[in-house]
Amino acid sequence: LFRESWEMSWPLILVMLFEFLVSITDVWVAGKFGKEVQGAVGFVSQIYFVFTVLANAITMGTVSVVSKYRGSGDRHGFSSAVRTVLTSVLVSGTVLAAAGIFLAPKAVAAARIPSEIRDIAVPFVGLYFTGLIFHYLLINTNGILRAAKRAKRSLVTMGCVASVNIALNICFLRFTDLSFRGIALSTVISFAAGAALNLPPVLRMACDGGAFCRVILSRVLSFGWPSLVLQISWQMGSV
């Protein structure tokens, strides 16, 4: 049991390392354009994370519910669970991406932060939120892969996401005039690439006679909503 647990857990350690490296690169690149850009990137990142808490909450329920169906040998239920999660993520991610593109710049503009930071953050946040739907897909397809005992496949994807993000950050800095917008663009492109890598194996899991099921969705949300409340409360304090 310990060995099986460790085999599912150790890839997450590397995933966290990848995310740390991406964050450090963002801060380093932002610093090349001045402390105001660093401040804007940090503030926008906090706002953006608030919009991702639903994806993280759904993922907690996804891993619990999908792994249960897989372990029981119920192929139809497993396929239905995967399809239900994908449908829910596409809908919620699209709605929140649209809301973020419309509302987040207004929230930043109304925030009591220095004007030189606010002027940078407003256009930055609009570009950042165009990648939210890809981020939602990436987070939850990773959850499905972990639930299906394919954590290493998820690790490969996240390694590619980090590599693309860091490489584009540096390339946009050195070879384009995108300025700080290159930080957001590299993030959006890397999320899209990660979602594209994860979707083929996950879609195969969903194509085994399953269908969207409200009962399964309610089970997923019942596991995830406490995490949703906790993360929103914690993150609002950080903001």
C-alpha cells in the first residue's frame, strides 16, 4: 500500500517544482521591466488564482469519484464520470473566462494600488484570462489521469507546460517587443499546449458508452465545495 501510494504521489513533487520554476521565471522576467511590472504581475496572479479555485475544487472531487469508478471495474460509470467532469469544466471554464475578461480589469482599475502598477495590470489581466479555459482543462485532465493511475503521464504534460512557459518567457523577452505582455502570453500558450497533450488519452476514457450524469456531478461537487470555500477565503486574504 505504501509503495502504491508513493508511486501516485512522487510525480506531484516534481509538478510542484515545475510550478515553482515557472513562477520564479515570471518574477525574473518581470524584473527586467521594472519593479512596477513585478508588482502588477504579483497582484494579477492573486486575482487570477481566485478564478481557478473552482477548477481545483472540482479536481478534488474528480480524483475521488473517478478513481472509485475505476477501482470498482464499472467501465460505463468510469466513462460517464470522465465525460461529466469534462463537460462541467468546459462550461464553468468558459463562463469564468468570459467573466474574468470582463470583470477582472474593472476590479484592478478600482483597486487601491499605485497608479503606475494599475496601468500595467489592467491590460495584463485581460490577456491572462484568455487562457483560463485551457487552465481549467489542464487542471482537471491531470486529475483524471491521476485517478486512472496515470500520474506519470500527467507529470510529462506538466514538464512540457513548464518548459514551454519558461522558454517562451525568455524568447519573448529577448527577441520581441511584447514587453510584460509576453509573460501572460507564454502562460496562455503553455496552458493550451498542456490541455492539448492531455485531451487525447482522457477523451478515449470518455468514449466508452458514458454520458453526462447529474448524480455524478453532485458527488464531485460534494467532495470539492469545502476546498472551494477554504481556497477562496485564504486567497482573498492574500489579495
